[in-house]
Amino acid sequence: MRSSVEIFDIASGETRVVWQTERLVEAPNWSPDGKFLIINGDGRLHRLGFDGSEPTEIDTGFARQCNNDHGISPDGKTLAISDKTEYGKSAIYLLPAEGGTPRLVTRNLPSYWHGWSPDGRNLAYCGIRDQVFDIYTISVDGGEERRLTQGEGRNDGPDWSPDGAWIYFNSSRTGRMQIWRIRPDGSDVQRITDSPYGDWFPHPSPDGKHLLVLSYDGDVFDHPRDLDVRLRLMDPAGGNARVLFELFGGQGTVNVPNWSPSGDAFALVRYQPA
């Protein structure tokens, strides 16, 4: 078994397996209606139900090199994908959630999608411009991108708070990768974690109660796969941080928004060595 797609229940502290495969699959999103997950594997996106059946491929048109930066709009109607088929570098596209022809949103490349604004009008993403990793937002209609960070270390993994007041992200601006948050207009940057770990991929829960973080050992650079990591839960401002559990994972485990609509559980992928 290479990949195990699982659900962690906050109240019980228990994990249950949804589906396992010998393939490498990544980055589960939970649909806003709570009925299925979206995962990626082999450059394609798949819809995975909770009934034990095999996942079904989503039609993404010409986009056949989708990476693990994807997600569903708050109203459940639109899917954001990051794909490099057309330009050789990751670009962000939107398409109907049930599948269809992708529409290009970002013209500056590479760009890696990470979050929807709660009103569904804007996207947050990591853009690499002249080898500098920064946080950007853009309208779902495209147009000019807004740069929120200014090259203070590597900035990555943005996700919106459920009230739209903050964009959480990870940054190496103080050395080790930690979690920060910033207002959508680029003001009021705040540090959230001050931990011995390398903290990545912050995901606020839809009920506003929790922040989920993937934490590597402190000496690990970047966010590789196939390492011993831990998932940590904390208050939205960083207080009461605790390790939920350790697992073999990393890249692909929780790259993108993965909470259930109610905020009482989240999805993840656990791995076995290749």
C-alpha cells in the first residue's frame, strides 16, 4: 500500500481509512457538501466517495499534468487546478466542478493555487517570480495579481480564514519555516508559530476554532515527501498548540484545504515507502 487516504475526527481523536492504493495520490480536498474528496495522482484529478468505491476521474480537458494544488469553490460549483500542460510551468485554471474545459486565470508563471476567499471571488496562491517565492491574490476573473509579501524568505502555502480577515501562510523569513498570517490587503503581518519544527501548510477550520499545520523536523529543508512528520492543531492565533499524531508523509499529506464543512474532521494522505 503506497497511499492511504484517511479521515481524522477531532472529537474522538481517531483516524479511519477511506481508501488505499499502490499508487501515489495526494492532497485531499473535502467537498463543501461533505459528500466526497478530490485527490490528485498521475497528473489527473479524481473524485473519491466515502463508500469504499474506487475514485472516478474528473475531466480536466487539456490539463493532464495537474499537481497537488487544487480546490473547490465555497459554493461547490468551480474547481481550481494548477497544471503545467499548456506552458511547461504551473498555471492556475478554473473549470466546472463536475469537469470541463479549464479557463486560465494567472498569466504570470509559475503559480500554485492554495486557497479560495470565503466569498468565492478571489484566489490565493504562491507565485515564483525571478526565483522569489511570494504570496499573491487574484480575482477569479483574472487580471492583475496582488503581491502580498515582498521576498522576505520563502513564502508559500496561503489559505484564507473562514471570516476572510486573514490569509495564513508559511514563511522562512526568520530562518526556519514558520506560520504567519497577513491581511488580504498586505498589512498587519503576524507570526503564529515559534516552534522547533519546520511548519508548513496552515489550514484554518471552517468553524474558526482551529488551525492545522504540517510540521517537519526542524532541520528539514523544503517540504519533501516520505519523511516522518507530525500534524499539529492550535488556536487560530497559535495558542494551545499540540501534536495530534505523527505519520510517514510530508509532501501530498495536507497541501491544500482539507477540512470537513463542519470543521469536526479533516482528510489526509499517509504513505508507505515507495
